[in-house]
Amino acid sequence: MIRLQRLVYDYRADKRKKISTSLRFPSLLNTDVLGVPASYDLIGLVAHKGAGALSGHYVAYVKDPNGFGGGGGGLVRISDARNVS
């Protein structure tokens, strides 16, 4: 599992803020850590939906043969990997 922390603390405003810039990452990640090669296939992800760090909800997307399914709120939709956010 790879986790990306998308919150920062703003000391001037004295509150947590959400980093809302888009991220792109490959569906197949090849690494070489300490001389040991490994490959990881993206099979699912969890994303935060909401305007800020203190509100919103998390949604999950899971890979299946047709793309990624998920989205939260009782609604499941199939998305191309390029459209999962």
C-alpha cells in the first residue's frame, strides 16, 4: 500500500488545509528499492471528496475488467483509469 498525505498544516491560518492539486501516477509502478526490483499493479484507491480538510467523505474505486468501479454514496459507476479522481 502506498499512502499520499494530502493535508498540510498552515501555521499562519492555524488550521489544516487540503492539497487539491491533481496527481497522475502509473497503473503499473516499477521500483528498485535497495537493489530489489518490484512491480505493483494499481487495483484500487481511496479518494477524499470535499472542499477542505475538515469536511467531505472518502470514496473507493476498485479495478475490474471494465475499468474502475466505485464512487461512494451507494452509486457505483465504471470509469476509465484516466478519469478516476
